[in-house]
Amino acid sequence: MLPSRYFIDLTQPEIAAQFKKNPLVILPAGSVEQHGPHLPTGTDIYASNVIGHAVAERMDGLVLPGGPLGVTPMHMPFEGTITLTPETYQRVVIETCVSTAKHGAKYLLILNWHEGNIPSLAIAAESLHRDHGMTVLTVQACYVAAELYGHECGGLTHGGEIEALAVLACRPELVHLDRIDYSSDHSHGRKWDKLRRTRSYQPVLRDIKTIAPTGWYGAPEKATVDKAQRMLNDIADAIAREATEIFQLLDEAQGGTAEIKHMKVAG
């Protein structure tokens, strides 16, 4: 039994043995950006890390040190935001994962919580598959959360309840519900978020102020640790179940022998 699923917590012999047992790695992807007065700037990477670890437990994989930074120029008008260029971010993702491939990792699950990373991750995933032979699946965990909990949390909003729950699931001391203040108009934010998330039309927005002039909007007041743990387990179960099936389908499509282990969902 591994003491942790985080790659950087383990010794070299533990990692070597795990790669032989099940060559699956999970790369959490997030960002460092402002999330209002009540959530930390690392909200997105905390979310992807904690969900990644829960998925790794279910799928018997390892969680790579994805690094906290992502591509988030849209949030630069506000202090607390640090962004990489798409080119830099792609290189970090590719070189991190290629290192593990050289040690025996064959399956890569990219677990993303930050929408600004999506185009860069798509390019990196293509390279990791075609140039480096990895079987790659990218999961937009923030959208899975929205599908499962959007109806009871007011949708996926920047700094809203879903994001508060994601941090409460791993670092509750960083969530300051007593500091909630100056949320932007909810109807205005939902209108712009709905527009930028459609499949057919994708406007390029100058910055987050188009969606939320104050930098965030939502209603996280009812977020609790108990609900956070329930959301975490539901998201991890859903991702692990679907990802296991997709990896098996990819093995069949690529004519290989399936090596991904069957998922064991906790009761």
C-alpha cells in the first residue's frame, strides 16, 4: 500500500514498483489567479490536485507535480495572478510527462480545472501521444463538477460555491466565507459564461472584468466541508469510471493489449 499517490511524496523504489504494477500517471492542471476576497489564488490547482489524488486512489495511479501555474492572462488586471505564455506552459506539460514516459508510464490522464489551459493542453496532449507514444485522455474536471453539482450550486462561477467546495475538500483553512464581499451581478456573469462556453461560438474576451467587473461572482455562502467531501467523492467516482472505460476503448482502437487496471470505486 502506497503512503500517498503524490509522485513527490514517494521514493524512487516505490515509483518504479508502481509503474510496473500500473503505468498510469495523472497530471493536475490549474492556475494561480485571483478568486475574490474569500478564496486563495491557488484555488484551481488545489482543486485539480485533490481530485487527482482521489482519482489516483480509484484507478491505482500516481499524481504528477503539475506545478501551480497555468495560462491565465484574462485575470492579470487583478493582483495575485501569475500567468505563463501558452508556449511555455505546453513545454512544461510535455517535458514533465515525457520524463515519466521514459521511466515506464504509458497512460496519461490530464485533469484540468482551469478553462484558460484548454487550448494549450490540447496541443500538448497531441504531442505526447503522437511524438512520445503515450495514451492520453484529458478531463475538464471543472465541467464534470458543473454537470454534477451546478444545479445545486448556482452553476460553475468564478469564486462561487463549486470552487469554494473544491478548496474546502483539501485546505479548509484557506476558505474565508466570513470575507465574502463585492460579488459581481450573477445574471450578467452567467450570461457571459454561457456565451463563452458554447460549442459553436467562442468570443475572445479582453479580461475577466467583462464577465465580472469585481473579478468574481457567485454565492458560496452555503459551502460546507461535508458537502465538499461529498462533491469530491462524486467527481472522483465519475471521472475514474469514465476514464477507465475510455482508456480501455483506446487500447482496443490502437490494437494494443489493455494494461490499465479496472477501477475500484470506493463504497
